[in-house]
Amino acid sequence: MNDKIGILHLEDSFKDSEIINAKIESAKIEYNYFLADCEKDFLNFLETENIHLILSDYNLPDYNGNEALRVAREKYPHIPFIFVSGKIMEGVAIEKMLNGATDYVFKNNLERLVPAIRRALNDYELETKRKQAEISLQEKREIIIAQSGKYFEINKELDFQNEEKEKRAAELIIANKELAFQNREKEKRADELYIANKELIYQNQEKENRAAELIIANKELLYQNEEKEKRAAELRIANKELAFQNREKEKRADELFIANKELAYQNEEKEKRAAELIIANKELLYQNEEKEKRAAELRIANKELAFQNREKEKRADELIIANKELAYQNKEKENRAAELIIANKELLFQNEEKENRAAELIIAKDKAEESDRLKSAFLANMSHEIRTPMNGILGFAELLKEPELTGELQHEYIDIIQKSGTRMMNIISDIMSISKIESGHMGISLSEVNINEQMKELYTFFKPEVEQKGLQIFLKNNLESEETIVKTDRDKVYAILTNLIKNAIKFTNKGSIEFGYGSTGSPSGSVSEPVELEFYVKDTGIGIDPQKIETIFERFRKAMKH
């Protein structure tokens, strides 16, 4: 027998799936994991696998969590449904909870994931037990109803026997009349108890549909249960009195002995029914307490979300300060550029004075002037590249001050500011790398690297961008898994291949892009001993003029076909 729980995860990001899967594994939960990234796989797993819990992202390219929730609630209402998403508003999350979602967890706060899963599974188990108890209780009620019918027939036969026994002795007439009266009273009590049970079933059904009125209904049900307990106590007293009378009547006639035993058995069954009713009331109270705990947990989750929003506002203030510092640095760089122009003019004057010294110095001067022009062009281009994201940051930061700005636009503007900040950080990183190369301080950090894993990361990263442009991308790994561990500088290999693939995407309008590596020692690319590897990037883009091939190895130069 398989005791593992089945978890179905609707997610289109393989990376997010691995992170969430690892989070669940760290909690030592025994489970089977099923990943679906489209509607077809999602419905197929629900129909063919034993699913106990559903995790779902809110937004997918061809499907969405809202539709998945609707399908799950219609076809599988007993399965818990938890949203695990990074883009969902608090109001939307609460709406989905009201529409049947069990819980929601943000991807930036996965610490809540495992407790949410445990609560959902616990609720699932309690609901299953509750339904089983309802089925068992219904079966018992049907048995009791059937027994009541039998007892009704028995009472009729007993009345007939009493009428016959009236003729036997005058002293038994009074006793028989009393016994008939008591039987009629018990029949009335049985009918009242049957009606009360029907009323209780109807009240429970009404309470399930009215969550807001549940507390008042529970109080009313408690009051009714107390009244029924009083009636059960009165019934037990009456039964004891009847048992005493029966014992007295046993001395009168042997014919009444069997009837008294049957009546005692009826009293015992009624006491069991009263006990079962008390247990059912306790279970209902326990369910109400569990629902109150869930409401309290939802309030705590709302407080945590408010705290996160306050933290994001603090981060936005820090970003504004960082932008001001960057603007100051840009001004300093412009001053340096002006000083560089003056220095270039002075160098030009000195070169004109030295033209008469030697022809070799003239060539060196020309190269120096070209290098300076290229550097000036590079600085001008960097200034443009920095101003572009800077304008995005300052412009949308100003828009955030609008008092009537909606939450959706606010998140959109913040997202644009973050993307602009990331772009600026990449530009600054490139400038620092060029500065280190120029000054000779660029260091090398060697470590063992799994080339296949690094190439797969590049393929996964660029695949959406390439497909969005209508192109195809191919990865060729020519080494087996056990042969892919090499000693190199991981960051520099990643940076070089990233720049080459970016250029291929930029200058390719149709066709495909292929990148990979091979061994320089064998044509097939496979190796049996340590050798050097040769990496390549091929594309069907505009290409480079053959006469300008050597130009690409010169600093600050660009060569391509027109």
C-alpha cells in the first residue's frame, strides 16, 4: 500500500518548480510529485493519479490558476487547493479563498509553504473522517428507524396479548392498562426523537451553506441538545421506573416476562442513541473551533503581507538615495570627460611638435589619436546607456507620487524602475570590467565547473527571448556527463558566452542560433584524457564582412555587414 500523498503542481517555471520541490523535501514529507505546465497535463494528472493536494501558480502563458481552481472545485471539491505565486494582489487572494482556495503563499515568502501544506492536508483528513462519520451515522439512523418499525409491530402484538390477559384475572386488568399507557407514551417519545433527528439534519445542512450565521446556529443547537439531554434524562428515569414496575409484574404472570425483557432492550437502545447524539454535538463544536482557528491564521497572513509592503517602501527609499548617488557620479564622470578633452588637445599639440622627429613616431601618434577618439566615443555611448535607464527610474519614480495612482499601476511602475536599475547595474559592471582589463587588475578565479550544467543554464535563460523573436536555438553538448568537469573561471566563461549569444540574437532576424563546444583534440568532440575545449556560437544573421574579420579583435571597434 502506498502511503505517500500525491501533490500536483501547476507551474510553467522549471526553476520555481525545483525551489518549491526542494522546500517540500526539506520538511520530510512523504509525497509523489506531479508537475503540469498546461491545462491538458493538469486535467490528465487529476484523472489518472491519486492526488491529495494541488499547488498552482496564478498566471501561466496558456492557462491560469483561476480556471484551474474552478475545475478543481467543480470536479474534485475535496482536494485542497493552494496558490503559490509571485504576482497576486491581496484582494484577489482573499477572493480566491472565498471561491474555494484553501490558502495562498507568495514565492518570496516560501517559509509559509510547508505549514500551509500541513494545514491543508490536516483539513483534508478531518473532512474525510467527517464524511465517513456522517455516512456511519446515517446508517445507524436507518437501522434505528427500521427497529422502531419492528418495535411498533411488537407493541401492537403486546396490546393484543394484554386484551387477552384481561380475561384471565381481575388483578391484571389495572396492570395491563398501565403498561398500555406507558407504551403509548414511549411511542410518542420515539416519534418526537425521530422528528428531532430530522430537524438536526436539516439544521446541519443549513449551517453548511451559511458560514456567517454558524455561531448563532451553534448556540441554538447547543440549547436544543441541552433540552434533549433533559428529555433523555427524564426518559432514563421513566425507564428505571418502568423496569421497577416490570420486576413487580414478573411475580404476577410468566406471560409478561418476555415482554419486560423486550422493553428493557428498547430502553438500552434509546440510551445508546442519546450518547451518540452527545458525541455528534461534540464533533460539531470541534469543527467550529477549527474554522475559527483558520480565520485567525488568515488575519495573521494579512498582517505579514502588510509588513512586507512596508519593507518594500523602505527599499524604494533606499533606491532613490542610490539613484541620487549615481547622478552625482555621472556629473563627476562628465567633469573627467571635459578634462580628458583638454588633455587630448594638449596631446595633439605635442604630437604636432614631434612630427619632425621620426616617421615611426607619426604612426604611433596616429594610433594614440584613434585610441583617444574611440575612448571618447565609448564614454559618450556609456553616458547615453546610463541616461536611458536613469530617465526610466526618475520618470516613473515621479509618477509614483501621484495621489490617485492605482495599486496595479504602482506595481507596474515599480517593476519598470527595478528593470531600469538592473540594466544600469549591468552597464556599471561592464564599465568596471573594462576598467580592470585596461589597468591589468582583472583576476582569474579557477574552480571545477560542470560545463554541461552551465551550458544548460544559458540555453534556459535565452530560450524565451529567442522564441519571442521567432527564432530557434540549439545547444550541442559533445561530452558525456562524467567528462564535463573542467577547471576554469566560471564567471568569465559565462560572461563571454552571454555577450556572444546576445550579439547573435541582436543581429539575427530569422533562422536559428546554435552554440556549444567541442574538443580540439578529436573531430568527434569526445575525450578520453584531459584536453582543451573550443566553444562556439553560430547564427544565420547578417554576419561580418570578411575584410573586417581582424577588426573585431581591436578595442572599441564594431564590424558587420550593411
